[in-house]
Amino acid sequence: MSIYDETEADTRAERIDPVLANAGWGKNGSKVRREVICPGRIRSGGTRGKGLSADYILIHKGQKLAVLEAKRAGVSHRNGVGQAKDYATRLGARYAYASNGLNWYQIDMVSGAEGEMKLPFPSPDELWERTFADRNEWRERFGAVDFETDGGKWELRYYQHKAINAALEALAKGDHRILLTLATGTGKTSIAFQIAWKLFHAKWNLSGEPVRRPRILFLADRNILADQAYNAFSAFPNDAVTRIDPGTIRKNHGKPPKNASLFFTIFQTYITGEGQPVYTQYPPDFFDFIVIDECHRGGAKDESEWRQVLEYFEPAAQLGLTATPKRKHNADTYAYFGEPVYTYALRDGIEDGFLTPFKVRQMASTIDEYVYDGSDEVIAGDIEEGEAFAEGDFNTRIVIEERELSRVKEFMRQIDQRQKTLVFCATQDHAAMVRDLINQVKESSNPNYCHRVTAEDGAVGEQHLRDFQDNEKTIPTILTTSQKLSTGVDARNVRHIVLMRPIRSMIEFKQIIGRGTRTYEGKDFFTIWDFVKAHENFNDPEWDGEPLAPEPSAEPRTPPTGPQPEPDEPHEPDDGADNIPREKVVVKLSDGSVRNISYIAATTYWSPEGKPISAAEFLERLFGDLKGIVADEDQLRAVWSDPDNRERFLDQLSDRGYDQDRLEDIRSLVDAVDSDLFDVLSYILFMHEPITRHERADIVRAGGMTEADNEIKDLLLSILKAYEARGESELATKKLGTFLTARYGSVSEGKSKLGGLNTVKNAFRDMQVTLYSN
């Protein structure tokens, strides 16, 4: 067989695999794996963007040392160099290789040295020595401990593997302040678990010798986070894990537990106690390793009581976990821990397909601000005619129940009321009122449809939250909150986030967005309903998450009346009591004022960098991208007339960020919702006035099928009818089988009736050439 007849699989099996085997790969604990690096961005309709898979990843002692990209023998090995470098960069591998089985190319990703390579291929130990010239006993011991994957039921994602190894490498080198920054929903608890697993089994401890297992403390600031972490560490032996909580301390006659290896608690428990704080009952050198979850929320602040805990246990190595990149609001976190040893941004998670994209609906209304003109009734408090109230004043200084009801009715009218939703309110009282208003307007007959979860709701609220998080349960469907649910709530199937209070900081904004980014089967995106101009946070230079193009504008609506809320809650981690001002003004709107409330959903578009841009800028970007793909009108027509070429062209657009949702949005932008996408693109590129799909179909019906026999003509006419109703997607080659089955009961029956599959395909293609001929 000639090398030009070989497939890539042949080359791998016959040429590359034996070379790696002869070098010792796959033996003595080393591994050779083909790995899906990322599945690709989630798109509408259950599809994904382009995923990435590495042909070979060479792993030794828990470290991904090299990536090898294979090409078939009949093409140049250099064709794989670009991919190999990209994959090695993503995976953190020191070496990248490309080969067609005949020739080999090597790149050192650290020194930048690269060039042709002669065999033999380096062995696992040789590649390890090259990667880690500085010998380190702890690195070796950590590498000897396999990751815990529940018997291979799940695999670490590439960025989790990098984060774990980055933290362990820092520990091996003696660093005692370590920071990991990863977007919400990317599995920080799983990362902490794997680090603890390696430390536990390698018997790492502060003595520097593997003479005992470490004592590890997991610190959170909410019970829900500590509970989630405690449950996530279930693979450890039962006697190795304990909770430090009031119940356990009571059972232990006022003494906190000490006979374990992993301890879980919240700061609030730790800094309280009878007579002396609980944490002071441990010697300062008791813990070897401390994990501080959501460390940006106070643990590293100079003035924080929590900081006293960290300083008390100063000898311990301390790992901070955060979802927020460095900025002025959390500069103290970075000052305490130093720069992160690894960062994985929200934007990366969405692009890789590990996080769910989102849309933003900007809900502007005629009552976003309020000026008292004397026509409305003052129920409580003092107000002067002409006094004005902005968004931040509502439900803190002034309460207008009808305004809140109008907002509730507006989003409830537009969402699928069966989908799980989080509503963020100004205060705990406001959350109670919005809960009641939702339950008043809901379609569901279930009295538990919507519940409030705040600090005031205590254990009952925690149970509502657990039920909401359970994906097998549909009730409660909506939760209202003020601060409590802005972080750490692992509810994977949240489809809507409603913002009914201003968002004070980018950190908080990112945390709230993170409530919806977790992936779930059938969840293509989630929607942010923004009543408070929170979308302006996207203008922040450090924003790194790219929303999907929003849905088209809605008609202005005029909603009615209802009941109302209370003052601004202190920005505390666990929803403290409301910070009540003098006397809040309560106003009841007149009937005329209520009738005049209306809403309109403004539309903002998003650049590939995740920044808001105008509709004009959005179209300019598309124009530039199209010019890079299409040379002239004839080429566009030729590509579009062939269903297979059209699919490839749409894939190219999708790779540039114009997926099905965005292309549909572009139709709306140029006011051509009933036109073929071909006409929309022709308008953008060549300024041809678009015609409708109906007009195109009429051209074909009027004389484009004269040579087709009656049976085929009837089939084509039914396809044209579907095209008019649903668009060019009905003309895809893969849809032909669906039409044949619908008309004849099966594809094979259709083929026999119509004279064979080639006859049908040719008629199908000829019809499309006619359809797009002018």
C-alpha cells in the first residue's frame, strides 16, 4: 500500500504507536491518551462549536509532559505543528510534537527551541528529567498518587488538571500562600478535593517529611458551601472527615473535634464560642493546609475578623479559591495570597463549552425613575412634590408596590414559567414582597411555586434551596433573594436570572452571572432579565464573559397594581437584618399612573471580545468577516445554491461567532425576518434589496420545475412549502430523508417510487440552483 493510501488511523497504528511503545510509553505507570480537550461552545438547538481533541497526550507521574499531533503519512508532518503548539499551551505540556510517522518535529514550549527530531523518541523518565531539571521529592510523591476518578467514571477537565498541578507545584517548592482564580461553575470544590486527595495520600505535612497524614481545614462563609464541600469529599474514609459546627462541639462537651484529617467549618462558627473563639482551641500549628473558599469575600481583608483566623494559623499553607480576577475591590485578596498560580476565566469556560452562554434582556420602563407630582397617594413617610427617586432608592427609601408588580408581570409574561429562575431583590423585605407577587400572578396552582431564601428564612429557606437545587424536582420553581444566593449556589438548571436591584460591583455581578453558567442537558443558554441597567458592567475593561446576542425587542406593555417592599440590606455574606433608614416612603400610584407604566426591551450586541457594541458596529463586524470568506456575489450564490457547500459556509460563519441565534438576530436587524439568509447576507455585502422566501418560492413554482415528473414535482413543492414557513434550514441535505419518510413512509420506499436516490438528490439540488438564480 502506498503512503498516499494510508489513513491517519493507519499511520498511527502502524508507524507512531510502535515508536511510542518502544520508548516505554504506556508502561511503568506512564500513560498515552487521546483526550478531548474541550467540547466546543454550546450553541442553540443542542449543537456545539468546534471542539478540540489531542491525538496523543503523554502523561507521567500525574503530569502532562507532551502533546503529539499525528498526520497521515501522505501529508507533511509540519501540518500538525500549529495544533500541537495550541494543545500544549492549553494543557500546560512542556513539549509539543508533530509527526506523520515518517518525520518528527519537536517544540520546547518553555525555551522556544524547535526543529526536526531524530528517533528514538524520549522515554517517560527522559521527558520527565527534561521537564523538571530541579529534582523535588514532593513533586515525585504527588505524582505517585493517582487522581480519584471514582473508578474512571469521570475525568478531570484540562484546566482542572492544570490548576491542581500548579497548586501542588507551589506547595512542593515551599510556597505557603497560594491563589487559584477560576470562574464560577468550573469546579473549584473538585479541584480542592483532588489537591487534598494528593496531600492526604502522599502524607504531605509541614514537617517536610512523609511521617503522617496532613490536617486540612476547609473554610467557607456559608453553611451551604461548607455542606457542598463536605459532601464532595465523600471518597475519603469516614473517620478522616469531620464538621466543626455547633452540634459537633456540643456533643464533644464544648470542645471542637481534633481527631480527623479533614475539617470543614464556616468562619462564623470558628470566630465564636463560649469564652474564647473556637479556633483558638487549636494550636496555631495544628493545621498543615487550609482551603479558603470564595476568599475574596472577606477572608483576606486586613480589617476582617476572618483575617485573624488566617494569621492565627500562619504556619499553615493556605490556598485561596476565588472566581474574581484582580481589581481594586479585592486588591487585599491578591496582596495577601499573591498572584494566582493559575487562572481560568468565565470567557474561557464559555468558549470551551464547559459553561453555558447567556443572553441579556434590558428591560427599560417608564418608571425606572420616579418624581412625586402630588397625584399619587402617600401611604407612609414624608415626601415633597418634585422629589425624585432613582433606581437605588426603590425599596430602600421608597416603596411603590405597583411598580414591582409591573416588573413581575412583565418577566413572568415572557419566561417559560416552568423553568427555574432566581430573582435578586433589594432587601429581604423586598424579596418577600416579590415572592408574594410572583405567586399571585403565576400560572401554576402549586402554593410552593415561589419561595424566598434569605438569612431570615433560616433552616426553612435552606430546605427550599436544596429542593430548588434538586434537578429531579420542579418545585419550588422560582426563588427570590437579596444577597444570599449571589454566590456558591450549585443549581445547574437555572434558566433565568432576574435583576430587580442595582449591582454594586463587578465582583458581585460576576458572581450572580455565575448562578446560571452551569451546564445542564438541553440548556443552550440562560437569560438575564435586567431591570436595573446592570448590563453596564459589561463596559468594565476587566469583563471577560461574552453574552449571546439578545433577543429582538419586545412590544411595550402596560401592566397593573399590587403590594410592596423595604430598605437596603448590608452587603454582608449571609444576609444580615435589613439596615432600616428613618421612615420609608410608601406610595400608592393613581390608576392613571399605573396605566402609563410600559416596558421596552432594548437590544445590545456583543463583540467577540465580549464588549457591548451598537447595531451598526455589529453589522460592520459581520461585513468585515464576510469579506474574508466571500470574494464576490457570484461566489456567494454558487456556495449558497449547493446545500453541502452552504452547510460548510454556515460552519465557517459559526466559527467566527455567528451561530444560528445571531444570524436570526441579523435578519431582524435588517428588517428581513421573512427573507432567506442569502438575501440578508447579499444586502449586507452588496446592498441588494432582500426579497421574501415566498417570492423566491414563487419563481421556482412559476417555471423552475418543468422537467421534473409529477411525483418528484409534488415532493419538491412540499419542500418549498416547508422552506417558506421555516427557512433555508429545510433545504439541508440531511432534511431530504425526513421529507421522503414523511411522504412515503420510509427513505427506501421513496427511492423506489422516484427512481433512485441520485434522481431525487439531483432534482433537490437543481431546485435550489433555480431558487437562488437571481
